[in-house]
Amino acid sequence: MPIHDGIQDLPLEEVVGDRFGRYSKYIIQERALPDIRDGLKPVQRRILYAMYAEGNTSEKGFRKSAKTVGNVIGNYHPHGDSSVYEAMVRMSQDWKNRMPLIEMHGNNGSLDGDSAAAMRYTEARLGSLSAHLLQDLEKGTVEMIDNFDETTKEPTVLPAHFPNLLVNGATGIAAGYATDIPPHNLGEVIEAVIYRLKHANCSIDDIMTIIPGPDFPTGGIIQGVKGIKDAYTTGKGKIFIRSQTEIETIRSGRQQIIVTEIPYEVNKANMVKRIDELRLDKKVEGISEVRDESDRTGLRIAIELKKDVNVTGILNYLYKNTDLQVSYNFNMVAIDDKRPRLNGILGFIDAYIKHQQEIITRRSIYDVKKARDRQHIIEGLMKALSILDEVIAMIRSSKDKKNAKENLVAAFAFSVEQAEAIVTLQLYRLTNTDITELQAEGKELSDKIAQLEAILGDVKVLNQTLVNGLKAINKKFPNPRRSVIEEKIEELKIDRTVLVASEEVMVSVTAHGYIKRTGLRSFSASTGVSDLAMKENDHVVFAQQMNTMDFVVVFTDKGNYVYRPVHELTDIRWKDLGEHVSHLANADSSERIVAVLPLKDFSTELAVVFTTANGMIKRSTLDQYQPQRYARSLTGVKLKGADSVVTVFVANDSDKVSLTTNKGYNLTFALNEVPLANVRTSGVKGINLKPDDFVIGAVKLAAGHDLLLVTQRGSVKRFNEKHLELQSRALRGLLMLRELKAKPHRYIAMLSVAKEDSVTILTANDTTVDVEVQTVNSVTDRYSNGSFVLDEIEDGQAIAAWLNPAPKLSK
């Protein structure tokens, strides 16, 4: 109910919904989507019509673009001049249109994304093909409506005597709708229309023998015939467009990749910049230089390679990671009968044929009427010539022109139109030859009328007229196909060697979880492990020279693991702190590192062996630990209850494992007794534990190595592995300690050591004691408790022991 004159109280959602609905309808119908009949958006149609109406056609000179833009804005399209000029420029760009509709003098942009010169500097005119879009407009072939201020008329659609929508394609975004129709070859589309006219029941497969796929103005290689067929059937489909490349051999036996065609709508400058950035950032190895050598003769990009590189691998990497190859998604939407509609290719062809049949019909009706009107005049002139003297006498006796016409109509039964033609007849026409000319013209008009009536009366004649017109255009504008079509989409396999420079580095991991790789130069400038940056109470658990092509797998006490190719580790100086694994793989920062495996490959013949504090053991083939995705830490073994992983190592079927418990029991058995299991399993029982006992260490027996056993009282025992008794899995094992009633020894660590190794023992008082293995006497007595290397009263009880890695540069 009105609350004030002219003001209404309405719900906001109702007002917004109504206004947005109107806006959506407008931009769908009148801005962003092309008409299925002429393939033009309203702004494009108005630009072409404005140029046509002003006589700015291909056979005449160029005119300033600003004049056309002003004419379009003033008469037909009251929007911003920049949007009109941009649409005009786009129609002139031969890298965006398969058949440009406007010719432009001056800078009209470039493949590098450069904008065109200002409209005051450029000149334009209609292209010669555009004449066939606008031909027959003056014959009432299309509906003409008032312009925005009702001062002139404009067409709702152009006659479009060639299938412009498929030839030049379209792209646009409206409200709730978008369109992506690729350009096609003019000759192929015309042939397909002709075939459809002659074979009304033809299939998509039939059409695809004529139109195998899009034909982009920038050429390129189209991959994916299935995607093309999907699009031609449903209106939606996906293809890949690949640059046209060739390999050239240059100086010193090196090679370079030459790019001569790039995918449609790709910005060349940005693509070249991206390739060069990959080179500078060392994301891909083997590229020495990237040059854009394009000039007026054509497009040419040179990617110069280093010597002895994998050319195919580099090219595949560039296809996958740059715009050398892009995907294209068909979304063939156009305005059909004032509604946006998704169509397959037959829908577009049929809509075009229907439009042309209507255009030819309306043109024929117009031409028949005009021919009959002229024939009527000819008949009157011939009749007048036959009674010329009487006609002249009648005219001379008349008072004026009007009276003369009235007298001719009354005296000789001429029609008003005939009388008008007679009184305006020039005297020089009154010769003996005039009657023969009129008779010839009358005969010609009779034939023309008969032909036009045949078109109007017989759809076959009408269709043949359409075919003849299309063939004439095809002959006038021959244009070979530019894009090559390949049936299958090639799977891009990228060899890791093209991504990573093969380089020797030092990889280090500390007990607290700090990991890094360091260049050999930085490591060589240090004094070894003592110079490695670590936090207080941290120590090195792994330090080894590796290649950037290798892999490192870090296992934690919670049964998880972190996988990384060495080249992906952060490159940090030896004297600087590394990156924590929890940041590297989004892992739990409280987890303790128990093992680090350096690997060159993930063999199926080797196995990863886990042992846990609760006496479980699990064996899984190594290949299961190379994941495809590794952004997070991954589960290596399933733990039950409060169990934890003690050790992890790689072994084969012939190896033996030795487990030792806190209370001194040792069990040694062959690893082939442990069945192979999947990654997410708990394994089987390795040793039968007494109550309150737990496993403190497990080692793979190795020739030339001894066992080093450390007790909580600071006693160290070195025991040769050949003296261990081989038993079966899941037994209690043999005692490796002499039981003492007062202050019994309990093992806190078991390590496999060589004579040249060094071991560090940590006490509860945070005291560390370094022990050289060769200073510890080797014993054969299983029941020996070893010799003391620290005073538990002064230094505190031993709580941990570890092997000190001695990193060395490979020779």
C-alpha cells in the first residue's frame, strides 16, 4: 500500500530478485552470448551494421576507428567507448578469429597480450568476408527494430550467408551461463552444411568425416577425438591443444626446441616468461636459454638445451607445467529463439540452415515483388510506345504533370505507376531500339520471376540455392586447415632426471627431527659433525653423502614415516639448523626419530623390518613405502596400545635379526620366519617377553660387526655376533646378563658396531660419555656384564646410547 506519493513499501528480497532477474535476462540475451543464427553478440552486430550503413566496406578506403566507435555509441550501442573499441579490435585479430571480420590499419594488439593503439590512431573497414554476413539486409531479409532512442532502425540478426558461429567461435560469461565455442575451418563447415542439406538423417560420425574438429587460427595440435565427439554430440567436451614443436641441432652437438605454433588464446610473452622462470628456479634441468625469435615472418620460440639432456623429458615437462599445452573445454551455448541453449554441432548446423531458408525466402519474396513491379512498368512503357503519338498528344494537351497522369489513366487504362513512368520518360528513350530493349528486359524479368517462384514453391530448389551460395563463398575464400588432430591424448611421463640436477650432497637428520641437505662445499668447509648446527641435548642420528636423485625415509617411534626425494629437502648450510620434519610433512612434533633409510630405489626384493618395544616384528616389501602423495606423514606400522617402534632397518630373506630386552634376554632368528605383510599391519610376535620386560634394541647381523650392549649402570659389553645362538621366532631367548641380587644390570641399548666406530652414552644427569669401540674388550661369555665406562653415582644412570655417524665424502 502506498505510504507516500510515488513510494511503495516492498520486501527487499522481492525487489532484489526482480531487479537481478531483469539484469540477468539482459546480459544473457543482449550482451554476453552469441545468436545461434549469425554467431554475433549484439555489440559485434551493431559494429558491423554501423560500418555497413556508413559505407565503410572492403572495397572502399579505411576510416578512423574513433569515427566508427562514435557512430556505434551514438546510434546503436549506448555503452562505454572502450568496450565497443575492444570488441572491434578483437574482430580484426587474426590470432583470435579464424576469419577476421574487420580489417584494421595500425597496432591492433599482439599474441603477447599487448593492447591495441588508441582508436584515434587506428583505421578500419569491413573485411571482404563480412559483406556476406550483411548481404541482402536492404531486401527485408531480417527484422529491423528501433534503436535505443527510436531515431533509426537496426537489425535483430544479420542475414549471415556463411556459418559464422562455427567458423569464428565465441566466448562469453553471462549470469548462470557461459559459452566456449571453438573456431572451425570455413570450408569444412560449409561442406558439412551442404552434406546436412542433402542427408537430413546424417549422424555425428558422418559430420566428423567432414569436420574432424576445431581449426584454431594459431594452429597447434589437438588431442582427444573422443572429447571432440562428446562436444559435437552434447555441447560439452574436453580436448588438449599442444604447441607445434620441432627439434633442431645447433653448435657443439647441442639441441634446441623450436616452437612454431602455440595453443589458442595463450599469451606468448607470459608463456616464454614462465619457461624462463622454470629455468631460473631450476625446476627443470637442462635448459640453457629461452628466446622469443618471432618476427614478421612468423612465430618462433627457441628453447636452447644443455648438452646430453633428455629432450623428450624436458618437452613433456614443459607441456605439463606451462602453456605449451593447455586444455580446452567446449561449452557450446548460444541464444536460440531468445533462450540460451546448449547444442551439439547438428543443432548449430540445423539452426543455421533454418535461418538461411528464412533469409532466402524473404529475399525471394522481396525480389519477386520488385521484379513484378518492374515488369508492370515495362508493360506500360511498351504499350505507350505502341501508341506513342496519341500519348504525346495527350501529355501536350494536359495542364500539368498530375493532369497528364490522370488523363493517361483515364484515356488508355494505364495504371498510376505506369502513368508515372511514362510522364517521367526521357525523350532520348523514344527511339526504334527502345522497344527491343524493353522486350529483352521483360523476358529477363519473366525468367527471374519464374526462378524466384520456383524457390518459393519448392524447398528442394530453395536448398539448392543455399548450396550454390555456400559453394561460391567457399570458392572465393579458400583456407587450408591449420590445426592437426590426433586421436588420443598422450600421457605425459616425466623422467625425474629432467627435473633434478644430479648432485652429491650431505644429508643430516638429528634425534630431535631436524633434517636438511647441504652442499659438499659447505660441508667441506666444516670440521664434520661437531660443526653441525643442533639444539641443546640433540644429536646426529644420520649424516651421509647422497645424490639429489636418491630418497630418504625417516621413521619415528610412533610407527609413522616421512618420505622425501633428496632434491626436495631444503638446502641449508651445514652450520645452520635444518627444517623440522613436523613442518616438512605436517607431522606430530613429539615423535622421536628412530631410523633413517637412504635409498636409491624402492626394490621389491628388499624388505623394511620393524621391531617394537612389546616384542612385535613386521616385515614389508620396500616398494610399499614409496608413496605417490607425501604432504603428510604416513603410517608405516600399526601399533597396539602404548607400544612404540624400537628400530627399523632394510633386509633381505637371507638376513638374521637379533633382539635384546631390558632384562637381558636375546633372541636371534632368521628373518624369513617373519611373513611379509602390508604397510598398515601390526606384524607378528618376535620375542616372548617376561612381565615388565621390553625390547631395547634389534639389529640385523652383519659380517665383521659386534654387538655393543650398554646397561643402566654404565657398563658396556662387546659381544661378537658369531657367538649368538640361532633360534626360532617368538621364543624367550637366552640370557645375556649375570643376574645380581643387589643393583642388577638392565640393558638400555644394543648397537651393531664396527671396530672404528664411536658411541655416545647419555646419563640421567645430562652427562655424555664418548666410548671408542676398539677400547672395549670383546668377550665371548654371554653372562658377562661388561666393564664400566662411567660412574653412575657421579654421572647418573645411563638412559640412552647411540652410534656417532662419521660422515665422509665419497671418493
